[in-house]
Amino acid sequence: MKKDGKPISMVTVYDAAFARMAEAAKIDMLLVGDSAANVMLGMNRTADISMEAMCVFTSAVKRGAPNSYIISDMPFGSDSEPKITLQNATRLIEAGADAVKIEGLPLESLKAIREKGIDLVGHLGLLPQTATSFKQVGRSEDEAEKIFEQARILDSLEPCSIVLEHIPEALGEKVSLATNAPTIGIGAGKHTDGQVLVMHDVLRMHPFKLPPFAKSFANFWEDGVKAFCDYKRWVNEKSF
Ligand code: KIV
């Protein structure tokens, strides 16, 4: 159900320390994203992260934020067919997730999750696990119509929310008006019911260019490098 007009905040976290921080800030939902592949493991593709790694990150987040609503990404290939999907979703729930997020519309797998009573978060628009480019999607009428139809099908499964990634604002609005489930945008304009960003962008934990839709609220990169330099000087000066 839409959340009474109050926008939903979601941020990715991957470990206990930052999950504790996000819980202290009362962020509505924590996402253990498979972006962990990039930002935590230094891989090039989210598709390369394993189920084992997602379980490790999920359990760490649960330990750091035991009172938060935690969503874990089902990694690439883990939702290929219903039986495997259920096994993998159960592993993430046992590791501490309240819901699992699945990219795209593997319909039989999504139905299996819901029939088992497992909370589901959908993910439409740009799908990083299978994307060959990171350009905005849904610009052409055909593509927009396809995403809109996918959203309606997904919505009929009563997911607890639908992430919409890197689509035009008008499409973000159209989907948000048509679905019962709250939409959580990342590069989907200002009419979605909430927003998700990657923790490393929110805190500016890297020296790289931010995606066009991301925003930083701190500069951990500068502060961190400075702190390490100060520490190194302190050691070199034998001040310890
Ligand atoms: O893995 C992730 O960080 C995500 C967000 C981009 C929504 O799926």
C-alpha cells in the first residue's frame, strides 16, 4: 500500500557499522544491494556477486540494524526458476532479510516467492544485472509501455514496493499513479513514493563521478583520506 503520502527513504548498506548508522538515522528501509559487488568487492559487474556473499552482507546488516526493515537483493541467476528461487530467498530471509528484491519479471519465480508469503520488492527500468549500457531506459513509446505493463503485472503480486531505476520522470509518475505498491525511484524523477540511493554515493565514499541522479550529503572520501594521512603522520612522528 502507498505510505500515506510520506515519502519512503531507502539506502543501501552492506555491513554492521553503516547499518547501525542508517538505523540511528531512522531510514525507512535498508537495502543490501548486489551493488555490493561494485562498492564493497571492487568487481565490475553486479552479476558477479554470489549468494554466499549476499548472505554474509545480509547477516552483517541485520546484526548492525536489528530493528530495521531489511531488503536483500537476489543475485544474478539465483531466481532462474521457482524452486531455486525459493531456496535462495529462504537463505536470505534466514540471514536476516525481511524481503527479497528481484530484478525484472521472472514471473513464475516471483509468484513462488509470494505464494510462500515472502515479502517481495520488484525492480524495473534499468536492470544492472543484465544491462549492456547504463543509459536511461523507457524513452521510446514501446519501451515505456513495456515497463508500464511489467509494473502492472508486478503490482498484482502485491509486492511491498517497486524500485524504478533510471527511467524518464513522466514514466516514473505514470507507474506510481497506477500501482498500489509504493514506487521507490533511483533516477526516476520526483513523483515516485520514495527514493533509494547507494550509500557510497550518499556519503561520497569514492573519488569517482557520481551517476547523474545521485546526491552526496557528506564527503567521507576527503575526510577519510585526510584522517589516514593524519594517522600516518602521527605514526611517523612516533607520537603514539
Ligand atoms: O544493488 C543496488 O544497489 C540496487 C539499487 C541501485 C536500487 O539495486
